[in-house]
Amino acid sequence: MTPFPLNFCLMVRKEDGWGTYSGCGIRRVCFEKGLKTIEGEILSDNPDLAAVTIPACVQKVDYRAFGGCTKLQHLQIEGNMSRLADWSEDAFEGCACEDHYKKLRQNALHTV
């Protein structure tokens, strides 16, 4: 597999389904405006993905959407944190940011 250029940003679109970009070697990801759900395992097992910003339009992140992205340590979530209560507990399983995500989600569960 040829690696993506460092400045390439993969656009996750509304029509992309479960596991679409799993293991593709992506380093950067962007999300289509208006995206409501980040499907399960859609970006899993991309060890070079180090940072992600989840836009406020995203209402749900499914099972292991980012699972196994071992270098993913910078997680930014825009908008209201209460929506994390609807996100999968395992969305960031095996990521460097997993503990941080679980704390944010736990706080969201207590405020709902």
C-alpha cells in the first residue's frame, strides 16, 4: 500500500459505511459538513492517525469507529458534550486517547 501524502486529508462522507477506511493508512481525516454518524470501525486500525476533531454536527460515533488507532492521542470534540452519552463506549478502544474519551463520556452520562 502506498502511503498517503502527509498533507492529504481523507473526507468521511455521509454515505460511507461500516469499516470503509479501516486499515487504509490515513494520517489525517476531515468530516463532511452535516455528518450525523461516524459509522463503526470506519477508521479503525490506522496507526498513523494521531489527531482528530469531531465536529458539532456529529450526534453519534459507533462501535470502534477509531479502534486500534494507537497513535491517536489528540481528540477534540466540538459543541455540546452531552451528546457523548449516545456515543459508543468503545469508539476509541486501543487509542492513546481512550482514557481521556472515557472520562469525557462518563461526565456526559452524569449530566444527562
